[in-house]
Amino acid sequence: MGLQPLEFSDCYLDSPWFRERIRAHEAELERTNKFIKELIKDGKNLIAATKSLSAAQRKFAHSLRDFKFEFIGDAETDDERCIDASLREFSNFLKNLEEQREIMALSVTETLIKPLEKFRKEQLGAVKEEKKKFDKETEKNYSLIDKHLNLSAKKKDSHLQEADIQVEQNRQHFYELSLEYVCKLQEIQERKKFEFVEPTRTRFEGTRSEVEELMNKIRQNPKDQKRASQFTAEGYLYVQEKRPAPFGSSWVKHYCMYRKTAKRLNMIPFEHRSGGKLGDGDVIFLKECTKRHTDSIDRRFCFDIEVADRPGVALTMQAFSEEERKQWLEALGGKEALFQSFNRVIPKQEGSAQLDKMGFTILRKCINAVETRGINDQGLYRVVGVSSKVQRLLSMLMDVKTCNEVDLENSVDWEVKTITSALKQYLRSLPEPLMTYELHGDFIVPAKSGSPESRVNAIHFLVHKLPEKNKEMLDILVKHLTNVSNHSKQNLMTVANLGVVFGPTLMRPQEETVAAIMDLKFQNIVVEILIENHEKIFRTLPDATFPEPTSLSTSPPNAPPRQSKRPGQRNKRPVAVYNLCLDLEDGDGPNPPKEDTPTSSLDSLSSPSPTTATVHGPLGPDRNHLLTDGESFGEWAATAPSQTRSTMVQWLNPQSPTTPSSNPAAPPPSPKSSPFPFSSPATIVDKPPESIANRKARAVYPCEAEHSSELSFEIGAVFEDVQTSREPGWLEGTLNGKRGLIPQNYVKLL
């Protein structure tokens, strides 16, 4: 598993998992710095040794050249002349060898050592300076917030307003610095590649432009670009922890995540200024939320929540600002909630493209015209039409009154490039891509790894999970693209080229993120597989024994971390390099996605019809905290970074161990471990409002664990209490009393 992308929108939440990913990037850069230093040191030692060897070789060559035999008589014999010539020839050979070695040493110095030394000093050195600035600004920002929240609510309004403005200005400056630092971290990870291999520079430039564009878009409208979350609300709150008399109480900062449907609030102590370490957290179920007025407490932005199993016991919390308190009150159902719902429903635009009878008519008219008039046109679907003409044609096609009057096959008014651009524009205008947001992440996973056969099988299976209309329209389109690729000698549109054009169109992500930009090439691969295997995918049913994904938030039948275990699982597909700058004018590059509401439900283990949308894209640490209703916290903790996993497991799910070191019989933590005025969090987690139906599974392949958190098993082994893991492509289950991770495509659910 590589480094997880750093999302710009996460700069505004600054969650513990965001900090973990930043530390992972920083650690990788430090490893790179040490590697380059060692490489430069060894290279210089090699060159020094080469120079010493060259000097000794030169001296030896001179000795050979100067050495002469004294002959007897008045002339040399043929043998004596041969010996003399041989010595001179060997001397010249050594001299040439020395010159070649000097050229090699010069080449190593100029093409490798000097560029890497420059990269280490200038680029990595600059990142180190940015890190110092970022850490300093983090300390300043949270110190100022802490000081600000300690201000008495009885101070003059003018003084408080001035303090509010100062804190807000400092927070905005901190966000700007965070955005720049995140951009620099990701840029340096990509930049270091072409310091070793120059041809990767083109890919780097294309990706960097996309990432910078996304950063600027989020910077201008951070609220509009907020990433969708399974939580109704999440962010930092100060929680009042009461202590025995006469010590009073203290306020501790927590990262809080609230699910309105379950009325569940997760609270994790986290302090940026103490090295960013996670503390032991708590889970409570909300009964009631009430706004606190300043006449009842000498702190601003406070509200009380009443815990479901302890009526009358209130927990006091403090937001960072009045605006954030209003948001929390709305999310928690507070008595003085003022804001509209977080998850607003955006009405559909009138006259937009739809998967209806009219849509199929448009698709067929365009395809018939292209295959009749321009199947051999060079650059078909890559050459773009005039924007005004394309829009006019699309408007006429989408109008019931004029659609039948448009004759695309015989009329010279509409060029082939106008028709192809209109077709692509129609597909991009659909409210949801043909391959759906729900299955987006599932389609991406098999494209990333696996044998060619396993890739095809996985995509074959997923295509038949699409809604019927989506599958029907995709079938018509892919059949047409197969025909286009069959004429590639004339139109130059190979399967790979068609993948570049239609990948972002058929699989545009629901959320515009850095991870989505990195996944562009995998979207192209999925489209290539569809075209190359059209008959099998659309004309036959998938294998009934093919293991169905147990949750839409996990990967389909491939389990990337276990590719080497199944026969033929190694990916032999040649790597293709795509230029992200291609077709951007026509929109064939990354399309800006619309709103996003990704959720996933563990209930899919027991119910084949999920009720929520999929979390797509790589499930890194930023996704690990997106828990679903009734979801086991142990599953979430199992995928957290190793340096924080042990502390999280202690509170997230004490009675459902997720690592071999956990003891299934271990008692829950003592109530004394919780500073809050209610019972142990373990007793609350064990009684969530929604129950989970456990499943059994049987192994269909043998497996040998490669990590302490995984299980080893033979064919036929039966697993108990199987649940979805937050690790893509993996399940979590119990075998012979031991709980651990299981590759999803190695088992079949019973």
C-alpha cells in the first residue's frame, strides 16, 4: 500500500488521520533524503576508487610502453618485434580503457550525482523549511484558539469581537499555509521520480497542473468544496471533564464525529501541540442537545448533550466559534438550531440529460451517423467540434419537437466531429455517469492489480450489478467503441486511445479529489477492458461462483495485498503512460465532479440491497474514520496507521479484537479510565441501537499470512463472525478462536 493522497479539503478539518498521512509523507521524504545521501556517498567513493585504479593503470601502461628487450646482434628477430608490438598494444588498450572509465565517471557525476545532490539540497531542503513553518503555525494557531476559548464571556462585546476577528484571520492564514504545504508534499513525491527517470517529467507536469487547479478551487470556496462524509458533522470540540473536588474541571480538545441516524457521537482526544498523539476515546449515544447561555457558564460557544443511558447527566462541550456551534446544534438536533441541514438535497436541473427513451434515441442516432459517415476518420472522438455547434446540435436532439427532424446520417450541416462531441457531451451531462457513483470504487480496484483474467472477471461481475438502463446504454456504446477500435488502422483510435477519451466520461468520480486525479489512468484501463472483452462481458452472465463484494465500500473480487498468492494473479499488463493534458479542451480529461454523499453500510453483509452510496477511491486513513451505523469500531481501528492502532483498539471496540495481540476474553476498560460522567464506553459500544447480523464464510483458496494481523488457512476452513474490513479487498473474521484479516477473494460467504 503506497502513500495516501493528501486532500486539500482536509486542511480545513485537520483531523487526526490527516495528520497521520502528513507524517507518513514526511517520513517517506526523510527516507528519500537518507537514500540520496547514501547514493551520493557511494557514487563518490566509486569515482574516487576509479581514479585510483586509473592512476595505477596509467602507470602500468607507461611501464609496458617504456619496457624494451635488448637484442643480440645487429637486428631484431621477428619474435622480438612481436613482443615489443604486443607490449605497446596492451599499453594502448589500457589507455583506452582508462579513457572509457573517465567518461563513465564523468557521466555518473553529471547525470546522476549532481542532479540528485541539487534535488536533495534545493527541493528536500525547501520541504524541510516548509515543515518547520507549518509546525510553527500549527502551534501558534491552536495556542491562540485555546487562549481565545478561555476568555470570559462577561468581557465587553467589543473586546470579544476584536478577539474573534483576530482568531479567524489567524485560522485563515493557517489554512492557506496548510494548503501550500500539502501541495508541496505531493509535488515533491512526484518530482523525485523524474530526477531518476527523465521521461516521467511529462506525467508530472500534467498531474501538477490538475492538483494546483483543484487547490485553487478549494481555496476560493472551501465550504462548497467540502468533502462528503458519512458523518452528519465532524470536527474539534472542547469537552469539559469534571474532576473530584476541589480540583474543579478541565477542558480537553477532542475530534468528534456524529452520526444522526444512530445518534452516535465518537470523541477522540487529540492535541496537535503534543506531537499529535491519539488518546483513549469514547462513544456515546445522544438523547438531547441544548444550547448553553453565558449566564449559566463563563465560556462562550458552549452546549450540553444528555447521554441516552444516563438521563439527567449532561456533558458540556465548546465549539471554536459561534458559527461552528450553530452547525453542531443543527446536526445534534439542538433546541436552538438555526442552520439548514448539512446534507442539502440539490434539485435536479430541468432539461438535463436522462437515461430515458429520448436518451437512447440520441445515443443511437449519433452512433449510426458516426458508423455510416466517419468510422475511418482520423482522430475520431479526439478531434473536437466547435462548441457553439455542438451545443446547438445537442439542444435540438434533446428537444422532443426537433429530435426526429435532425438527420445526422445524410445532412452535411453536421460534421462528424460535431456529432462525436455532442455524444460525449450528452454522456457527461447525465446526472450520474453510466458506470454509477455507487460502483465507481469497485470498478477501480481490479484495474489497479491482478492478472488479466481476474480483471476481466471482476469487471464482468460488476457490469451486471449496474442498473438495467445503465447496462443497456453502456452495452450499446461499448459495442460501438469496439467497432471504432476495429478500424484503428484508418482512424488511429486504438483501444488505449479510446480508454483515454471515455474513461473520465463513463467513470467520472463523484468527488473532485487528489485521489481521483491519481485514479484517472485506472478509469482508462477499465474502459479498455470493456472494449476488448465486449462479447464476454455483455453477452454472457458472470460466473455464479464468483465471490460477490460483501460491501460496496470494499473492493470487488480482487484483494490487492494478496496478489502473489493466487495462481496467475501477478499483473502482466504492460504499463501505459497517459498524458493528462490530452483532450482537456474538449473535456476528455478529468471532469469536475458534482456533489458527493458517499456512504457505505455494513448491513450489506446480511442484505444484498445496500441503501447508501459507495465510498469510492482509495480507502486510506482519511476514509478509515467514516464509520457506518452499527459498524464495529474494531474494523475501523484495524486499518489505522500502526503507530496509533494500539491506542485506538483499546477504546474503539474492546470486546471485538482486531489484532493478534488482542485478547478476546479481555475485560472492558475500567470505568475509571473515562473522565466523563457516565459509564465505560465499552458498555455503550456493546449495545448500539442497530444490531449486525454475523456471517460465515468458507475458504476457496489456501492462504499463508504475511502479516501478524492476517489469518493463515487451508481450503475449506470456515470462518465465524465475518464482517467487512475497512481495508479494501479484505474481510475480518474468526478462525479457531483467532481474529484477523482475510483476503476477500479467497472466501465465499455462506
